[in-house]
Amino acid sequence: MLPLDHPTIPRPRIGVLLVNLGTPDAADTRAVRRYLAEFLSDRRVVEIPQLLWQPILRGAILTTRPKKSAHAYQQVWTDAGSPLAAVTRAQAAALKDAFGAEVLVDWAMRYGNPAIGDRLRMMKEAGCERILLAPLYPQYCAATTATANDKAFLALAAMRWQPAIRTLPPYYDDSAYIDALARNVTEALAGLDFAPDAVVASFHGMPQRTLERGDPYHCHCRKTARLLGEALGRPLTVAFQSRFGRAKWLEPATDTTLEAMPAQGIRKVAILAPGFSADCLETLEELAIRGRESFVAAGGTDFAYLPCLNDGADGIAMLRTLLARELEGWVTPA
């Protein structure tokens, strides 16, 4: 029997923490500047010596870019806030009871709020002695998956009593993911009022040097596109978006690909973003708005952005399958 003055010990539980990239707290310049300062200070994201990079970041970039980015966020901001935060929150809510009453499902952002460290501490205080970290990046990249895990382990390093940890591996070629994508894309294409001449799979870009240094991201993206194209019975045009800075990035670029298509006789296009688990600024503003504008300005006639899996039935079923697999041995299947 515990002594009367013994601290309360919560019943043992298991945690699942969904992690996505991040978002500013508001669509205004101040919040965006705070977010960009954290994001672009990550050495996994910008692999330039900090003595060279920080003066550039704190000077020209954080002086001019926040206002432009805030305007972009304003185009997609909702009553629920940032689309990325709203969808990730909804994904966690949809999975709340998926693994039994003793499994706590929560969500966090690598940059911004809710912070990974805060949610891990909350889970530990709630009795989670084992936690599955689930970075929601289908394709592995050091600048996404690795940095999310880094942040989690940094928080764990400050804990005297650490929970046991597992991490969700990349799932770029997992049949559950490819099948969910194929169903989602097939349904979206069937709902269009035109038949696209081409379907573009746009992945977030990375500097070319990440590939040269051994990062598997480019290969993962290519394999996802190949497997999805086979499942759909049609080839996909692969492109990479969101270039930043002067360095050479993975090619071909999404914007130049879209602008060149009408001259090639491709005037009807559907585009999807299979590297994103949830719609966000890069999909809703960069692709759905600016991508459409550039394609139409170049002579395109029909353009459709196909949404991410988000918290739809196919996406949640896919996440449930992947997470249940990683929880084996911790959770007894229902």
C-alpha cells in the first residue's frame, strides 16, 4: 500500500502523437514572422552555417517575407484557423477511440503550436508510459520526419522519467497509403466536369544537395508517383514546388511545368499533392490558387486541385491501419 503522502500516479496509458509541420498562430505579419524565424532557423531545414545564415535570415528575409506570407495565409485561413492545424486536429479527433480507451491520441506541430514538447509532457502526466510518435510525412526527409523526431527527443532529454518511444516510419510505398490515394483521386476525378489531359503529382521541393548528400526523399516521391500511377492506370507528371533561395532545387519545378503545358497541347489539368497528409498553405494557396492562375495565364482552359486525404474516410482508415501496425505488442487488437 502506498503511503498517504505518496504522489498520485495515473493509470498506465499509451499515447499516439500525430505531428505535422507547423503553422503561425494567426494570419498576420507578426505571427508569421515568429513562425518563419523558428522554421528557418532549423538546421535541418536550412543547411547553411548559422554564422552565415542568421544575418541573412534576421535581415532581408524576416524583414520582407512575413508580409508576403501573411497575405498568402489570409487567402486560405478559416474560422477554425490554419487549414493544416484544423485538419490535423480533426485527424486526431477521428482517431480518438480507434485503439481503445487506454490509448490517448493527440497532435502537435514541429513549428508553432501546439508544441511537440508540451504535448509529450501532457501525455506523460496523463500516464502515457509508451508513446508512438507519428510524423505525418509519407516520404522521409531529414527536413521533415527527422526534425520532428529530433524535437521530440530533445523534449525527452529533459525528462527524468521518460516514456518508451516508437516512431512511425515513412509510408511512401505502403499499400494502405497508395490504395487510399488511388480511391481519393479516382473519386475526385470522377467529380470533375472535364477529363484532364494530364494529372500532375506535385511534391514539396528540396534543395538538390539533399539528394546528393544521401537523403531518400526524391526517390520516395518518385516511387509514390509510380505506384499511384499504376493504381490509377495512367502515368503521372511529377513536379516539385515551393522553391526558396538561389540554390538548385529538385526538378522539374511545378510552376514552370504548369506554365509550359498549354504550349504542349495540355490544356486541361488536375493536380494533387501526395506528399502532404493535410491541406495547407502549399496546397490551397500555392497550387489551388497560384497554380491555377499561372496555368490559365499560359493558355490552359481547365484546372482542378484534388484535395489531400485530410480527415476523410479513406485517409483516417489508412492512418488507423498504419498506426495499429506500429502499436502491435503495446495494444491488443480489438
